[in-house]
Amino acid sequence: MATNPIRNVSDTALWVAVYRARESERRDALFHDPYARRLAGERGEAIVASLPHGRSMGWTMVVRTVVIDEIVQRCVREGVRCVLNLAAGLDARPYRLDLPASLQWLHVDMPEMVAYFREHMAGEVPRCKLDFVEADLRVAERRREVFAQARAHGPLLVITEGLLIYLEADQVAELARDLHDTAQARWWLADLASPMLLKWLERRLSPGLRSGNAPFLFGPAEGTAFFAPFGWREAGFRSTWDESFRIRRTMRGAHVWRWLFRFQPAARREAGRRMSGIALFERS
């Protein structure tokens, strides 16, 4: 039996970097991440090859990257002075986005992941002020130390790209409460799955991820309303499905599905739109 190249949740960052690399290498690329291929390495490609339908999943990661890029830059224009990037993985936005030099960016992840990223980015110069923070966010005391540090830098945007889906609901609730009460963030940007998406992923990808200690867990039935009791309200929701048509990075057969959706009840169409998306929350 072949060894699963996914060892833990952190390894999924290598998987996602492959998709950023492939998009960057297209003649009509929607973004350019010149570091992604180097960061993904051979094991990133091995992870994609090991997952059923792994190669065909790239469009969702491209959509997510494009939309988060756009929202980050908009929030910075609207007054954010610090970005707190949690479970940042191999995110090279501080190096590749057009960001003001005065912006503070905190790249937070497990010590081994931070070390890997810094080693592979040695010699590269970020566009803004970049600090690396080693932290296990599951440890409440350390998490709150990091959040208090971020709060001191001024109006704060938090990014949890690719994180929430790997957490239990009670862990997400604790994170949401601490981001509101301790970090006192102005905005929070997160990709969000639905129970419908979790079921779909369970059939296609979860066996390999579970055996690699990276199962998909969080997809709240109430959607963005899950976060309301912790002080967050939806400021915007960008449907992965809708955005895929906008940027012309759709799944195979998407236009057929789009035509079929026209004959579905309105509630079912809306559920399909919200199957997956990028939510921007603001303090309520």
C-alpha cells in the first residue's frame, strides 16, 4: 500500500500551493505567485496526485485566492493597518500583493510550518512589515497572547483561509469569541463550507485526508449566522459558484449545472450558491 503523503493538517498547505503555482503558470493567469512552485515542492504534487479528483479541484482554490486577494486589498484601502493571518501556511501575499509599506502583517502558524516557509523564502523581500509568529492556536493562553499582540497595531483584519473546515464547532466558537473580545478585530475573512459540501467532500476526498490526520469537520447548517452569538455579522458573502463564473475558472460541466439550476426552487438554488464561499465578517 502506498504511503499517504499527507501527514497532518499543515501538509494541506503544500497541496493548495500546487494550485496557485499552476494558475500562475497559465498564459491568462489571474494572479502571479512566483513562489508557489518552490513552496509546494515535490510532495505538494504527490499530495494532489494521491487524492481522488485532486487535479480537478484546482478551480475552487483559484477562486478562493482571487477573492481573498481582492477583499484584503479593499480592506487595506478602507483603513486596516494590521493583517493577522492565522494558520498562514505558505501564503505569500505579503510578498506578491501591492501593499503599503506601513502595513503590519502577522504570519502565524505552527513552529515547523513557519520554519519551512522562512527557509524557502530566504532572501525574498516582503512589500510590507512582516513578522512571523510561532503559535499552536489550540492553546488558549498562547492564542490570546497573539491576539493581544495584533490588537496593539491598530485596525485589524483577520484571515483564516483554509482553517475553519478542519476544526470542531466548539473550537470555531472559541476562536470567534477570542477574535472579538481579545483581538478586537474590525474584520474577519474566512472561507466557509456547508453541510452539503462536507457530504460531497466526504465521498470524494475525505478518506485520504482522514488517514492523513486532516479530516474536514466544520460546515455549519446555519451558515454565517453561526458566528452571531460571538459578536460577528456577515458583511459580505462571495459564493464560490458565482465567483467561478465571474473569473472564468469553473468546474467541468458547470454550464450544464447552471442551466439545470434554473429549474430548481429558489431556496434550493440559494442553498447551492452558499454551498461554499468566502465570508467577510465585521464586529456587530
